Amino acid sequence: MKPSTVNLFRILFVVAALWNLLGAAFGYFNTAFTFQNFFGRELTDPLVFEIYQGAWGTTFVYFFGYLIVAHNPFRHPGIVIVGGIGKLGYAVKLLQLFNAGLAGPVVLVVILGDAFFVLTFVYYFFKMHEANQTIFGGWTARAEGAA
């Protein structure tokens, strides 16, 4: 893979990290406000508050994950797989809620942003495959001593 492509992926994962940090800052530290903006209703149930805040905590964890990937895009594709699945699942769920009239138009920003990252992550894996880079860290049964 060309150095310019590697640098592009480093930038991509720094931007992905900042995207997650931005979402997590609003969602975790101003949970009720974020819920109100997303869903147009007050967050009054303490259990739902804790669950919703915890979900944003996971988003914050991926801020660090994407920074790790940015440091060495070849070494940490597992983080990208799990993060991409999360972004795809969240975008699909928000789109369902929006289409059902349960989420406001502000979620379209999140849907489009996460969809952008899912597509760029797919491109990342395509380029990894094209460069004969392993996605699963080069593990084989033989390498572990199996016959």
C-alpha cells in the first residue's frame, strides 16, 4: 500500500475518533439534552437515563480505539470491524426510529456521518485485501502448533 494511502487512513481514523468524541461529549456529559434533541421527549426514567448514558460511554471508548488504529492501520483491523458493525447497527436503528416518527431530523446528521464511516471502513478493508494485508493478525492453526 502506498504511503499516501496509509496517511489517508491515518487521517480517516483520527477523524473517526473525533466524530466519536464529539458524540460522546454530548451524549455522555449532557445525556438528557441529547436524548431530548434526538427523540423530542424528556428523559425522565432513571433506568433509561443510565442505559442511554452507558451507550454513549461505549461511543467514548471507540474514540480511543480509532486513535489506536490511526497509529498503525495495519495492526488493528479488529477494532475497525467491531466499530464498523456498531456504526452500521446504530445508523440503521436511528433510521428506523426516524422513519417511525420516534426520532427527530437531527439524527439524520448521525446517520449520514456513521454511514460515511462505514463506507470508508469498507474501502479500508478493500485496500488492505488489495495490499495482501491480513485482517485477523496472521493467525493460523499451524502457527499455533496445531497439526
